Amino acid sequence: MPDPFTKTELKKLSSDYPNGISSQEIVQLFRERGFKFSEATFRKYVQMGLVERCRRVGRKGKHRGSRGLYPISTIERINTIKRMISGDMTLEQLRGSYFQLRQRVEEVDRILMEVQQEITRQEDQKERKDRQDAVIRRDVEQISKSVRRLIRKLETLENAYLPARR
């Protein structure tokens, strides 16, 4: 089964949805490509931990609530899930594979990037850069690099178990 979205299309979606994308929009994108995909299936992937949970973003205006937004990488994960289950792998097998472990590590990477952004934002608000802030920033950057190396290693392991792309 070919992937519904190419890497080029995913990059375009990243620029189209810089703050994230809703579950309804994700489902609609797959349906427009002719893939059978529903909100219930999407929720199941999230509940099983195959797709990370959304982050809640408040809406402007009083009493407008919030909406859940997913990173564009969610679409790439669904691409992979569809390819893996078309290759005779079950969702339960996916759940116990390197695929899910990589998902969790990627989530850590995303959180670390948010921490880095927050540190930078706080530093920008200060008049004087403090030595302790520089140490914290360096340590977070080192941790982030280690997490990205771990992601690459997990991808290698995961690819050893993936059916070949057709």
C-alpha cells in the first residue's frame, strides 16, 4: 500500500498548519485521498497509544473553550500504521513494537523542544543572561540531541520489522 501522503506533502501541511491540526481535519484529509478512515478509528489509535494525544489550545474570546490540535507528524504516523496493518500486522502487534516506543520518545523530543523554546523566551525577557541559564540551555540541548539519536536508532529497528513499501 502506498503512503497516502508523501514527505513533500507532509512538509506543505506543516506550513499550512503551523500550530497543529484537528482530528476532524486529519480524518478529512485521509478521506479526500480515498482512504477509509473515521473519527472512531482515529480515537482508537490515540487510546492505544499509537498516536500521541492532542494538546489543548484555547480559543480567543470569552467562554469559547479549547480545541485539540495534533502535530503534523500524526499524519505520518497514520501513514505508517496503515502500511504496517496492510502488511499483515495487527494493531496489537504494533502496540507492542518499536513503533510505539518511538512514538513515546518522539513525544519526549517535542516536549524538550517546547522547554528549549520556553527557556529562550524567558532569556529574551531578561536584560542580563545569567550563567545558570546558559548551563540549563546547554544541558537541554544535549538531552535533545540524545533523544533524536535514540529516535533514529528506534526507526532503524522499526524498519527491520516493517513490510517493504510498495
